[in-house]
Amino acid sequence: MQVNTTGGAVRISQPESERGKTSPREKAEIVVDLVTPKAVGGFIGFLREHAVVGLAVGIVVGTQLKVIVDSLNANIVNELFKLVLNGDALSAKQSVVTWGANTATLRWGAVVYTIVDFLFIMVVIYAIIKFFHLEKLDKEKNK
């Protein structure tokens, strides 16, 4: 028996007994197979071929890692800079430059803090890659 559905076809079949016939005393089993349309199969093939799922997982993990590193940087590294800079946060440091009647505020502390943040993220990523030996995942094994 075949039933057409919106997303494809569903095939329901009843297994035959060993003798080739079904008796009323035998327990009937119904097997349901979902037949995927070609478009969905092509899309699934595309996802597998281009490793899109792995890329998506990598983006999510990377985003969450950045949140953790930003928290470490803001709550630990910046606080250590406050000890060195007499209670001022590094990101709050600035200089005022005047030229004639014009004035500009250079927030150099924010730039330095962003560079420190970047270096801290790179160190954490490097440590994770080395700790879990992730650099070996992409290398082909020669046998």
C-alpha cells in the first residue's frame, strides 16, 4: 500500500511468514519508510559534502568561547591592570590633544585593551588546540 503525503511518500508493508502466507494468528508488524524527495536528499548531500554542520558547530563553539574569554579579560585581566594603573581601568585611559582651537580625545587605553583582548583570545585558542590535540584532526594518515 502506498500513501502520498505533502513531503514525499510513506510505504506501509506487512512482513510475510516463513511459508509465504500470513495467518491471522501471526502478529502483524507495520514498517513505515519515509521516502525523502530529491530536493531534500540533494540538500542533505550538500550539507554532508561541504561539512556545513561542522562549520555551524564551530561557529557556535567559537562564539561561546569568545564570551568566556571576554569575561575572563574583563573580570581578571582588566582588574589586574587597575592594580598597576592606580585604580583606573586600561580601557578608560585617554589623552586629550589640542591644536589651536580644536580638541581631540584619543582613547588609547581602549585600543590597547582590544589588542590585549585579541592576544588573550589567541593564547586560549592555542592552548585548547594543543591540550586536546586538535591540530591532528585535519592531517591525513599515511598508511
